[in-house]
Amino acid sequence: MDELQLRKTFLIVIVRHNDAKVAELQLNLYLIATGPYHHDFPLRSSNKTEGRICADLRISQILNSIIAVRSASVTLVKERPN
């Protein structure tokens, strides 16, 4: 996959709660491949931040995939560890 293809291909993350879409995030693979690897995005509702999606993403191999997760764990922290 060349640079142009990376820029036109996206990792799409959809957050659902009780089968309703709460948030959707799209990152092109070029931005993931070139860094930084830590991504932190707010989840907003009515212009108020309700939560965050945080992930450390690195590309080691490119495969066409769909990953569906029935449940995911959530850790609520007051302070971010150093």
C-alpha cells in the first residue's frame, strides 16, 4: 500500500450503547502510520464532553479486516497516570 492509498483508507471506530450509535471516529491510516501513536479524542453531546476515546495505535502490518466487539471494558480514572 503506497502513501496515497494510506491517505484514502480509514480506521473507523463506532461506539454503541444499547444498539444506539454514541460516537464515530475516522482516522486515515497515513496519520496512524506516521504518528504520534497515542490518540485521545473527546466524546461530545450537546457541546458538552461526556467521555473520551483513547488508544495507542501503531501499524506493523496492513490487512483488510472488520473487528466487531460485543463488549469492551471501560476504566474510569480521575487522573491520567504518568
